[in-house]
Amino acid sequence: MTITQYTQEQLAAQPIGHWSAEAAQHVVGGLRAALAEEDLTQPHWWILNHVAGAPAAWQRPALTEKLTRYADEGTDFEAVHADLIARGWLVETAGALTLTVEGEAGRLRAHDRNAAVHARMREGIDTAAYAATIDVLRRMVANLGGDGELPS
């Protein structure tokens, strides 16, 4: 995709709030649309990835506590956990969560869909420019009293 080239002065005069909100809307919207093709939401995706990364290490309350910060207000994590268990994608044994074979297959399909969105988003942006953008946004967040650290 080709977009108009502007001078550094023109770009520096742009409102960061507008462009960061616009970017967030399109990135999150693209990811949510890709996940919806698997009948998943972002909280489904987050749970699947955390459980896949640490099988049997997560329990619902701890995982919900960790993920709540990233969720839309009012996200019902208990309903998301229950949905993944009802699908047969997640099992809970003695309180510990583990993905099933079906759950891992679904997670991998969703991963591929998300990867396609990320690739489309990064077209024409080299790694150095992308990293610099993330670092600038982190600094702005920290400057305004937010948490500028990378999520774990």
C-alpha cells in the first residue's frame, strides 16, 4: 500500500492522541476480526496462550487477575474459561488448566490468523522503525504516569 510522504515537520505537528487511537482501533479491530473467524475473543486468545506457555501452571483466579488489566471493562473471564472447557479446548485438573489437543489446534489456527494481521500491519515498516515506535509510545506512557514496561 502506498501512502503520501510528508516532511518530518508535518508529521511532528500531528496529534499523537489521534494517531495512537486510530492505530489502536485498527490493530485491535483487525485482531478481533481474525479471532472471530475461530469464534474466539481476545480473552479466549490470551487464556489459550498463557496456558499453552505454562501447562498446568495456571489456575483460573491467578490467570484472570493477570489478564484483567488488558481486558475491556466487564469481561467475564469465568464465562471465557467455561466456554473453552465446554468446547473441549481446555481441561481443569485439581484447579490447574491445560490445553487439549483440540485446544492447541485451535490456538495454532488463531495464531496463524493473528500472524497474518500482524504481517499486514507491518508492511513497509522495518524492524528498527517498529521498535522505535514502540519505544516512543512506552516513553510517552511512562512520562504521563503509566507503566512503560513491556507486558510479561
